[in-house]
Amino acid sequence: MKYLVIDDEFLARARLKELLLRIDPSAEVFEAENGQQAIDFCEKHEPDTALVDIRMPGISGIELVYHFSALEKTPAVIFTTAYSEYALEAFDANAIDYLLKPVQIDRLKRALQKANPISETQTESLRKTSRSMHISISQKGKIKLVPIQNICYLKAENKYVMVKTLKEEYLMNDTLNNLESELGENFLRVHRNALISTEHLEGLEKNEDGQWCVFFRGIEDTIEISRRQTPTIRAWLKNRGLD
């Protein structure tokens, strides 16, 4: 069996690794200290079971498991946490196993015996308790977790969506409608083929054709605004003293 222990704390990883090897001396136990390391490892080594800390900086364990859905082989998942039992009602309601720290070996044995990949329904239910901070993009056969805070805009191009960040461009096989729902209120629809980040929005200007466009802080790109959306965008900017 191959196990992946995902936790930002070295001592927590070391304890779980020790317990797993006591339970199964022939097991292969690997470690990851953040979400991107975990995704990279899962793509390359396809662990049977992942033990995932719920609270990690950058990307939470709940969000990470959501991104597991992009993997070819999804590992069985057991969450680990120092949360109080009251805070874990969502896990109990969705029949998702978790271990309270410090983890006890008998409890770990029972969790391993019934560990399964988390279903889409379970994941979506848990996501309501944890706002996504990243989107997962397949790039050259690898999955990259891109921080939402770095995204300036998204633009539909043929069958793909181009994701523009402060420094990079990515193509992803998704729809703007899906992404608009996932990204939430910090993104505005300015055109049927474009979403923009309000965090990077600088203001409005007219292009050479007299069409209103939005421009951004940190990049030189501009995005045209449809006539239907122009009043909405201007009102948004005016309310924030930017128009």
C-alpha cells in the first residue's frame, strides 16, 4: 500500500508516518507539506490513501480534495485535524472519516479499513464550509493550482477559457458559466465571453473604435465591455470612486 501524508507541520507528518509503518511495515509512506506538492505526488505515484490535514496555509485540505477530482486516479481520503468535534458536524453529516489529533493507532486502523475516495456530492457539500482559493488547470499533462487572487481576467476562446494572471497565461477546458459560479462575487461579467477580477480592475477607457474597455493594475491588457454590461460596470466603479 502507498500512503501520502499531507500536513504543513513536520511533527504531525512524522507521527502519522510512524503509526502507518507500525500498522503495515511494508507500506510506502510519503509526505507533502502543501497542496501543490500533494497534487504533483498523486499524479506521479498514485497513492492508495491520502491523509489530509484540514487546516493548512495557502490551500485547505477541503479545497485540496476538491482538486483531487482532476486526477486520473483519486486516492481514498482520511482527514486529520485538531478542530473541536463541534466544528466537524459537516464531516459527520456526510459520512466522511476524520481523525482528531493527536492521532491514536487504534483509531487510525479503523479509518484505514473503511477509507474510500470522497464522492462528488460529499466534496461539494464540504466546499460550502471552505471558500476556494485556487483553480486547478491541466498544463502539459500536469495539474497546476493557480491562486484566484492572481487572476486578472478569464476570456472564452473557442472551446477553451484563457486565464490571465499577473505573470502567466493558461488555457483550461471549462466554461465561463462554471467558472463564474466557482469564483464568486469578486469577478464581474463584462461580456458574454469575459469575466474580470474586481481586485485588479483599475478603471474604464475608450478604445480607438469608441468602445468602452476595462483596464487593470499590473498588466497592459484591456477587455471590451458589452453595451448591456457597461452601466453595471460603470456603477460598480462609481460606487468605489474609480469612475
